[in-house]
Amino acid sequence: TECPSGKEKIGALCYSKCPSGMKRFGFDCHSVCPSGFRDDGLFCRKAEYGRGAGYPWKFGDGFNDRGMYKRCEARHGRGNCEKWGAIVYPKCRAGYKPFGCCICRPAKPDCPSLGLNNGIDLSCGKKIQIGDPTTMICRSNLENDAGLCYPKCRGGYNGVGPVCWQNCDSDQTNCGAGCASSGTDCGFAIWDQVTAPIILAANIATLGLVTPATGAANAATDTITVGGKVLTASSRFGKTLISTVKTLQTIKPGVGKGATIVQTIRHARLGTKLDTVTTLFDYGRGYYDAIQNFRNAFEEDFAELTSPEINRMLDQNFHPITARFLKGIWADRQFAEMAEVWGWNIGSNILAAAALVDISGVTGVVSAYAKPICAAII
């Protein structure tokens, strides 16, 4: 973050710079006293000054004042002394007049003509410009949301915190996490809108995978073919991901006891139901363990796979158990999106987020609006 042009940073806020003739005093700007004025805090005073004890008659002087003038003019110059009472004093400077025997007092200043407020006697009140604090702004390549800076979303997306949400068409209703043809359709649970396109504002471009330049795989557990490309693990998480995918790719539709996934697709523009797919397949302990291993690896490497800022926000704002649960949910959503984008043949291509959460013989029901999945997150 930074302060905009014309402002300066004080603490965590930005304040307008003081104009000419004023200087910073705390968070405000106060007038600078003109030359020849004494700074008395909130006032500038054209101060009096004393002209000393003078030159009185001394023993040895004649019975006149010549000796007094002689001593005074010897120090202040000929014609620069005057007699007040029985004592000779140096004359007051130009613009000053004697006030009593020993004080030289200036004429009352014209405060407004000096850029000051009216005051009392010889004092002029300072002008005060109250500080106008504003929050700092984000750099040109970032945008502000609730006091934090995030990378700008690409065209057609709107940023909310660390997430970029796709804008709805003009004839659609914005449901927050998706779009629908009417407000009624928005009544569907937002969590079930698993095909609503989101771009996670985190660096999840590779997820611990790299593409080898040449060569076939030496070990089946170390590589996986995705979209015609051979990927290999470059991290512990990448190896876990490959192992999980390979395990899940062996799933075959069956009639035995297992998990049922029901996915209902509704057209976002028309609100009509397009298709309902129900698949029952055997979900053994090995498959469940594979998903859990993936979740655990993602949770442990969460800061690296998303961002340190997101990881810190979860850890600071939630109980450790809750924070880990949320990281696991994030892992589920990420895995589902990768499966959709890369076209993994997992569970007859109907793998969705609900199928990854505690599958143990229960039924997961997924309702979604038919919007294009955002392949750009991978």
C-alpha cells in the first residue's frame, strides 16, 4: 500500500501535505510564524523587548547629562540615545516606541495581512488546518477490498476478498457464488453450486507438478498422464496427488454397497433442469484413504499451495480444528475443479465436491448452475 500523490504517511493513514506557510504539528497543520514574531504555541507575537538599565549619572560626571550620553553613544552610535527621566537609554528600533522607561513596544500587527487569524494585543492566532486522514491505497497493479490489497481480477470477473467471481449476464440474477434466471433460483444452497466458476486468488498453477521435457516414466507411481501430457511430482504434495488420482481412476461402476452421487444441472439462464445423473459405485477403504491422504497433504502444504496470507487468515480467525477443516474443504473443491478441467475419468466423470467429503456410504447431492468451469485456474 502507499499514499496517493499530495499526501504523506503518518502511522497507518495518509494526510494531506501542509500548504506553504504551514508546518505539521501532530496530525494537523499550523501556521509558521512570520519573521520577527515569537512562536507562542497557538499564537505568533510581535514581542516587546527591553532596552536595558540605561546609563545613569556617575560620580565624576559634571552637573549635566553629557557624561550619560557619551557613554551611551560610545556603544550605540551618535544620535541613537535618548533621555527618559533622569537616565539615558538607547533609542527603540524602527517600528517600536518606548513603553515606560525600559521597554520598546511595536505597533499592533495587521494579522490578516500576514496570513494569520486575529488575536489579542500583539499576538495573532495561528491558522490551523485539521488533518484529513484517509486509508492508504493499493499500488496500480492491485485493488483495495476491505483495507487489503489483492491482484486485480481479469475482465469479466469481480473481486471479493481473495476470490474472483465471474460477472453474471445482464438478464441474470447474481446469487453471490453463481447466477440464476430469477431470485427464486438463488434459493438453491450456494455451497451446492459447484460448477460456478471461481478463480482462487492464490498461486495454484502447478500444485507441485512439473512437465518433464523427455523420457518415459520409470515408476508408475511417479507420473500421470493428464490431457495428453505426462506430469511428474516435484513435491510431496505432487506425489500424493498422483497417487490419489491413480487410485481413483480404478473406480468402476458397480451395484454393491457404496456411495451414491446425484448431480443435478440447471441452466443458469432458463432455470430449466438439463440433466440428472445418478451413479452408484463401489467405494472401498483404499479409495477413501486415497482422498484422505490428498486432503492431509493439501492441509499441511496449504500456505505454499494457496498463499501465506490466506493461511494466516484462517489460522488467526478460527480454532485450529476448524481451520484445518476449512483447508480440507478447500482441498476438496480444488481436487474437484482439477478433475473437471483436466478431464480425469474418475467415477464416470461425475466427480464433484460433495463426493469428496467424508464418503462412507452416504449420498451426496450436488445442485449446480450450468456455467463454464474456469480452466484458467490450473
